[in-house]
Amino acid sequence: MSGVRNIVILTGAGISAESGIDTFRDAGGLWEQHRVEDVATPEGFARDPNLVLNFYDMRRAALNTVVPNRAHEALARLERAFGGELLIVTQNVDDLHERAGASQVLHMHGELKSALCTSCGMRSAWDAPMIDRPPCPVCRAPTLRPDVVWFGEMPYQMDRIYAALRRADLCVSIGTSGAVYPAAGFVRDARELGVRTLELNLERSEGSHWFHESRQGRAGELVPAWVEEVLGGRHI
């Protein structure tokens, strides 16, 4: 693509929905039949840790039943073939980008397959249940929690994200509602920095008016088509 050397891609729940991951949160505040306040806040964890640990154990186990889709695979192909700098910033806690072959992935909301020790603060790769309070691999304390950013907590690596946006020529948002901050504000930040912006989403998001262009449709169709445009040298 002429003139584009650095791309930042933001992905949200919509890119993984076509793989069968249920991330729907309705207006009533339900998330996979649970109240968000009960399973995705520090207060919920303090109130009923067993409920929270069991919830994330089930979500972690469910990852073994799904596979990356065409959108994940297309972004991995773009990463391999693109000659400039490319960073995938995902709001998702699944590992589908990596399993599709992408390596330049920043999980701003954490990862299901990672554990955070509340005693020593270390993070460890994790693919087992936490409900039985296994010891931390580092300090051996039985104080592991999901390494997932809950509501009220600060997303990870924000400095790195903003640095990438400042270098970017193009910012692309894929499958995100534009309702959860600070990720929802990235497009506005990019516009103010003079970065070209593109939205690929099932429907127009809450922040669609900030994008230079918004395309609607399934991620599995839109993303591969856009990647072909980029690799073919066509303008957006």
C-alpha cells in the first residue's frame, strides 16, 4: 500500500465471534449468563473467588474447542508479508491470533492462558484449572488469579500502544463495539495525530464517525479482502 509503512490494528470480540467464542454482553450487563460485576471486577473476585475462578477455568477450557477463523489467518498472513511495522492490539483474551501464526500481538486486556500471582506479582503461562488453588510457580503461594484485566483495572502496555499510534500511518479497528474505553478512544487519538483510520465491523460502531472509512460485514470476509488490498498495493 503506497505511503503506508506502519499499521496498528485493534481487534475486538467480533473477530473471534466467528470462531464460536461467546463474548456477548447485553444491555442488562450479562456476560455468558453472569453479571459482569460478579465475574469481571476485583470486587466480584473478593466477594466470591470460587465463582470467578470457575468461570475463567471454563472459558480457558473452551479455547480447546475452537480454532482461528479466516480473519485471524488473514492478519497473520499480513504480518508475515507486510514490509513495515505492524502491531495487533487485541482486546480479546483468547489466543486465536497466535494460533493463526501472528507474533506481534499485544493483549491489552490480558490472556486466559496466563496466571497472575497476587502475592509476588509474577505472570506465568497457564493452561490448567485454578479452582483448587494451585501454587504460584515462582513463589509457591496459593494466590493465583486469571491474568485478565477486569473492569476498574488499568489495561496493559498503554505506553507501548500510544507509541505505536504515534508512529502509525494507518489505524484499523476490527470487530469492536467502540463502547469500552480506553480502546474506544484510540481512533480519536489516531485522527488527532493525522493517522488514516479504517473500521471493519459487522455494523457501525459507536465511534464510526471518527473513522475516515467504515466497512460493514463479517470479519471473515472483510479482513481477508482488506489484506489482499494491502498486499496488492491498492489504496484504502
